[in-house]
Amino acid sequence: MQQSTTSLRQNNLRHILARLPEGVQLVAVSKFQPLDALADLYEAGQRVFGESRVDEVVAKAAALPADCRWHFIGHLQTNKLRRLLPIVHMIESVDSLRLLRLISVEAERIGRTIDVLLQVHVAAEETKTGFLPSEIIPAAQAALLLPGIHIRGIMGMATNTPDTARIAADFAAIAALASELRTVIPSATTISMGMSGDWHIALAHGANSLRIGSSLFGPRLQ
Ligand SMILES: *Cc1c(COP(=O)(O)O)cnc(C)c1O
């Protein structure tokens, strides 16, 4: 039983990796998945994992090999920054200038520079978080002055809808913002978009980093 779950996850990984063009990164979204699920993918070569809760990523980082790379993709409570920053490799879900400033101050305090993505809100749902498209360039300009962060690009989500034209339009809007951002910060080249249900569409619109959870691991525990 255990063996077959392992090979199922590893087969899912190989199946997806075989379909990614050169230069596209896969972030395995392992939130709410047990350690052995991450270990299965690690054994098959995966190193980049996406997590959405600080307590969980801190525990997993302590338990798994040190060459794992942890991307934070959830809502970040500022009182947990101190625990997150020593172990995180990228914060993909930065959604306010206030958070950028706090990350920079804490990063400087511990002698690190933290890679971040600006999360943009283009989806129709009110519940999704992120900067408004019009706020991205002003935020990037302000962030250029912050010594503790490197802005590496943009993260976004499409509307949760069966309407593939709407999903495609959302991804096109995120990619357009990413190229606008590169005029301000040329090294901000990451376009993180596409999840289990829509990554094919994201790739067609220029994604170079995918965040895939359930298609790798199966359903989450929560
Ligand atoms: C959970 C999550 C994902 C992965 O979702 P799946 O549909 O399981 O692939 C991607 N991005 C973010 C921001 C998430 O919270």
C-alpha cells in the first residue's frame, strides 16, 4: 500500500515534469500533505516545495534534507515572519508594501536578502488577495529602496471558473504586468501562475514557475 502510494506520487511528478518546457520551474505545493508525501517526491528529485502556513513549513524544513527549497505561498501573518525568514527561499505571496517593509527589516536583522514575488489580484473572486494591478509598479519602485528584499517577479491566480477564456485572460493580464515590472526591475523574471487545474493554460501564456499540489499528491488532508 505504502509502496504504491509512493510510486503514484513519483509517477505524477514524472508525468508533469515531462510536459514542462526547458526553463519552467515546478513548485510542488505540499501544504497539508504529510512528510512522507514530500519525502517521496524528494526521492524522485523534487527540491522546491510550496507551503502556506508558517508552523507547517518550519516543521517540514527541520525534518527534510537541507537542500529542499521552501516557497511560501499563503497569507503571511507578520508576527510569524521571524520564524519564517531563516528557512524560506522565496515568499511568493507578498501583497502589501507594509509586508515588504517588514520582511526587509527582519531580513536585514538576520543578515539575509529574501527573494519575493509580488502577488497580484486579477481574479474575479473578492476572496483572493494581492496587489491591484495598478499598485504593482508603485510597490516595485518603493521596494527598490528596501535593502533586505529582492523582487524576483509576479505571482497570481486565475479566476476559479470552468470558462477557459476567462482563465486565459487572467493569465495574459498577469504576464503583461510581469513585463511591465521588468521595465522597472529587469531581474524580476519569474512569472508564477498555474495550478493543478489550469497549468496548461498558464504555460501557454508565459508562466515560468508552476505551483501544483493535488495533481502531484492527490487530495489534501484539509
Ligand atoms: C494550494 C495552492 C496551490 C495549489 O493548488 P492545487 O490546485 O492543489 O494544485 C497553488 N497556489 C496557491 C497560492 C495555493 O494556495
